Amino acid sequence: MKKSITFGGFIIFLVICVWLIGYPTSVNAETMKFKIYNWQTKIEDVQLGDAEGHSVGVELRSAFYVLESGEVANTKIVSSYDLIKAAGAYKNYITMNFEDGSTIILKSEGTVGVPSAEFKSEIIKGTGRFQGIKGTIAAKIRFLRADPGESRGKGIGEGIITYTLPPK
């Protein structure tokens, strides 16, 4: 008895093949845990006056990531925000600079509150040994009370980078 494959059967077969081809990518994803320490280097903050404590602005922060391997990445963070009483939405770009000259560039969106922030970042580019990197970062940061002369406190946190690199 001869059996033929229907169009629906072919679609199911195709979906299974695509899933199997894509599956190793998620299985081969690597992770790097890290600690982050950051501080404000510049801020342009405008109080809007439409609501108590409503401000929008741009902030530059410096940071360093200490990876679980012991490697350190010096980092620049550029953020824009819209806050009411120090809580609200922000977007930022993060450039991680490694000692060998390699970089990872991230784009984040999230919410900041008092005294913490959580963020999820998409890796948008890598250079050097991170050329072709794809992945995400998830982190939580706790802000310390601002010292005299600071408008925002320093931050300390931890997170995880989940990524894949293209085959060499």
C-alpha cells in the first residue's frame, strides 16, 4: 500500500525540521554571571513642574562589570529617563570595553525605582572576540544613598549574560 504525504503533513514535517535546526542554538547558548558597580559622571535633568517631582533627562554613568571568570569590562552607560519622584521609565545604551579591545554594545529599557532598578538588555553588537554575538542580559541594581554633591547614588548589582557566538 502506497502512502502519500498531504500538504498538512509536509507543513508539520517542515516545522519539526526548522525546530531541530534552531534547537542547537539555544542548547549552545553560554552564560556569564557578573557583578556591576556604577556611578554618575554627568546629568542633565529638567524638572517639568506639571507634577510634583516630575523630571526628564539624560544621564551618563561609568561602571565596571566583574565577570565570574575575573575579567573586568569598563563600561559607559548613556540613559534617558522620565521619572516622577525618582521612579519611572528609562532607556539606555551600554558599551562594555574589555582589556583586549573587544566590546559588547547593549540596548536596555526598564523601570527604575527607589532604591533599585531591574533591566533587560539586548546585545546589539560585538567587536573583536565578540564579533557576531547575539543574546541578552538581565540584571538587578541597588542604588546607594547619594553622597554630598551627587544627584544620584552609586549602584551595585548582579546579573547574567546569555549569549551565542558564531562558529569560527
